[in-house]
Amino acid sequence: QVQLVESGGGLVQAGGSLRLSCAASKSIFSFNAVGWYRQAPGKQRELVARLAAGGRTNYADSVKDRFTISIDNTKSTWWLQMNILKPEDTTGYYCSAALGANDYWGQGTQVTVSS
């Protein structure tokens, strides 16, 4: 079993920045990929950023050039740096880790961007 613990999030004004972090109970080298998703009430969870083993990254078009995913191998932690935040970025954010056929999720953290 893998536990993911998120931190960060909160309230920020439009144009501001926040950083989310996700700490895993297992070595990050175990995972096929790590990432961040977000989900608004009543909507499907959508990919925000993903980093696959080998270094390939994927970003949602809506966050490209504003958000950056990064990792710390030594701490089994990854971050989502969010810059130039917009009100439409307001929602719950979830970190994820793919291990074999299984996906694991953090508990979620709320990001609210005021206009």
C-alpha cells in the first residue's frame, strides 16, 4: 500500500503563486509516473501535470507555462509550482502516483484564487 500526503494550497489572489507538495511512503523510483490532477464539483478529474519515469512531462494546455512539476528523489516528494494563478484554477487538487496497474491518490487540497 502507498500513502500520499499532500500539503500546500489555500487562498491566493489572481496573479499570485502557490506550491503544492506530495510526500510518498514509497521511494519515488518505484513509480511509473507521478502527477497532479484537479477536480471541480460535478466534473471529471483532469490531468494538470504528469512526470513519467525517464523524465517526460505532460501538462494540461490550460496550465502550460504557468505550472511546473518537479521532484526530489531523496525525499520521495514532488511539487506543483503554480504561478500566475487565475480564478479558473480554483478547485481541489490531488497528487497521484502510478505503480504497476495501480494508481494512488493524495487526500486532496483546495486551491482558491480570488479575482
